[in-house]
Amino acid sequence: MVVRKVGAAWEVFAPAKLNLYLDILGRRDDGFHELETLMAPIRVYDRLQWREAVGGDRSPFSLNFDQAASAAGCEAAPLDGRNLVWRAAELLAGDAGREPTGRFSLLKRIPAQAGLGGGSSDAAATLLLANAAWGLHYPQSRLMQLAAELGSDVPFFLAGESAVCRGRGEFVEPVGPLPRLDVVVIKPPAGVSTAEAFQALRAAPVDEVRRVHSARRLAELLGRLRLGSLATASRLMTNALESTASALCAWIECACRAVAGMGGYACLMTGSGSACFGVMRSARHARRAAAVLSSRGLGTVFATSTCR
């Protein structure tokens, strides 16, 4: 993510992500789940802007959801402490010993409750944007610590590149450039709550044998991706939450089956759902698949690609 000054405003574009691999190694003693995942940002973005508060504003700090400009299917975001933008701004300001100031404006393009990471990406964008706009000059390392307090995926978005994430997701290991993947994504009409998906998982305690097996499979997946062997790599892509999320949302199975029928390399759910994606053979193939699937009443459908 790159923060830039545009006239009197500061802005940053916050990308969505896909989980190309997600394994749950077990439930930890603190109640969280130990996971290992490979995530890649994709070219679908929310836009976050910040401006100085003006005299007519009722508060020196506010959040606005750009309803008119946001993509169809993106629900209005809460404009209070339930929103990760609000929470990230308050967290950073509190850490810096100051009050949060200015007007944040959020334009949503990333569907919610989809496993695409929109809220987490917005939180990371807020940390970067406010750090620049408020002149705090916090180093990346300190922002990463704050990001981990906001949510499991927030450190990944702050890192800004494809990465393996472990623990709850807060341990981020960038993997360097990977080949571009052309994908088609379906976000069904119904979403899945991340908390509900993990609660329904009923995972056993952390299994060290599974940890070793997962590490080997992930290493092989990365090796195949770096070689450009997408057909082989696709057989190693997996999401341990898919069956659990599918039991909570019947749309997921329908969406995955529809994507699989388009003849791509791989099809799986991202994150805790409900969005599913297919790795297609080319950008043209992805666009054609999106055009066909858009007519089937499966929800929001789009073609895009991973960021290198």
C-alpha cells in the first residue's frame, strides 16, 4: 500500500486478498487457532481518504462511508467503533498520546463477510494513512505491533506482499514475487462470520504431526508456483475451513461447483468464506468465466489477478 497526497487529502488504496493455502493446525491454549496460510493480495481495492477537519464539522474526528461511489453489493460500513478504520485510528492515536483528528472517508469495493480481508486491509490502510497524515513517523516495526492488536490479517496487509502467515496470522513471512494468477471470484449473496466458522470447527489441540505435514505441503506449493507449474500447484491448494463454512452457508458449495465447471486450474474458498475463486488459464479465460457466471444468480462475480 502506498500513501499519497492528493490536493488537500491523503489517500491509500487497500487491496483484497486470497488464501491460496490455509491449514488449521489445532486449537491453542488461549482459545485461538494455530494456522498456516499463504495469502496473496489481489487487484480489488477499497479507497481510504483523510482530510483535515473543517470548522463546520461537529467533531474533529469522523468516519464517512461513501455509499454512492461504493460497489453494488457492498453493505454500508458501521461508522463507529465497530469499524476497523475507527478502531485503528483510535489505537494509533492513543499509542501516540494524542487525539484522533480529521475526516476519514471509505469507499468500499471489497465485499464483506467474504474471506477477502476487506476490513483488515482497511485497518492496515488506516495505520499507514494516519501515520503519514498526522506526521507521526512510526517505523514499520511499530505499526506491525499495533496491527497485530487489531486482527489476525492486519499485519499481512501492512507487509503489502504475498506472504506465509502463521500463529493467528500475526507472524508474517514475505515469500517474494510469485507468478501472476488470473482468477475469477464469486461472492455469494450470503456471508460467513469468521467467529462462527472457527467456533463450528471444533478443532483438536495443536498437532505437531500436522504442523510438519502442512509445512512440507506449503513448501512444495511455493516451489511449484515459483516454477510456474500451475497445474501441479493447484492440486496443493487447500482450505481447511471450507467444509465447515459450507455447512454454515450452502451458497459456498454452489459457487465452488460453478467455478470448477469453468475449466480452471483450481477452485477453493478463500479465508473463512463465503467467497470462492478459481485460478484460470489466462486473463481472457478469467473474464470469459466471469461473464458466464454473472448470469447465474450466484452473487457478485468478478475477474481479477494477484499482485506480483
